[in-house]
Amino acid sequence: MENKRLIQAIPTLILSGILINTWIIILRTDYFATIKHQIGLSLFLLIVALYFYKFKYGIILTGFFLSLATFNAIAIFPDIISSSYFIKIGNTEISTPSIEWKSFLLLFLFFVCSGGYLISLYSEYKNKINK
């Protein structure tokens, strides 16, 4: 049982390393911490506390956190590099939301490591509602 929890916590462990590195860079160089960095750090500290309180809430909030990082609502890297793509139909230009690809890869890793657990949580929730 503990090995499964360790595998599910791998994205959070990687995320903690990234955030430690980011804040060391911010403190030692001329990078400035934006409000996105500060919100990202405070949300991450909340996630870590939830892992010790209720593991499943920590897992769920980690997925939400990585989704926010993917769509640039929060920052986990010192430099924010995002890209969006455009489709032009006639005179109308439609764009995708800006996506941070490194955060997207972490989100993908999260779903690989915790996808089965999230599916079982959802099925338990659905069974509880149906009864």
C-alpha cells in the first residue's frame, strides 16, 4: 500500500524540487517573485499539509494545482514561458489559451502516476451518490 502512495506522490516530490530551485533562483539572482509565484508557493504548502491530513485531498489538489500551472494562473518556474496557437477563419482569429509546456508535462506525469487512484475515487463517489 505504501508503494502505491509513493508512486502517487512522485509528481509532488518533483514539484517540491522545482519550487525549491525556483525560489533559490529568485532569492539569489535578479529574478523577481511575481504574485503568481507567491500564490503558487502558498498553494503548494497547502497541498503538502493536505497530504499529511487527508491523502486523497492532497492528490486532488495536486491535479488542480498542476492544471493552474499549465494554463499560467500560477507560476512554478522562475521564468514563465508559454505559447498559444492561433487559427484564422476569414477575418476572425481564434486562439488557444496560453500553455506552459513544462507544467503540462508534469500534469501528464501526474495522471500517469495517479490516474488509477483518481478513477477509483470517482467510482466510489458515484456509487455513494447512486445509493
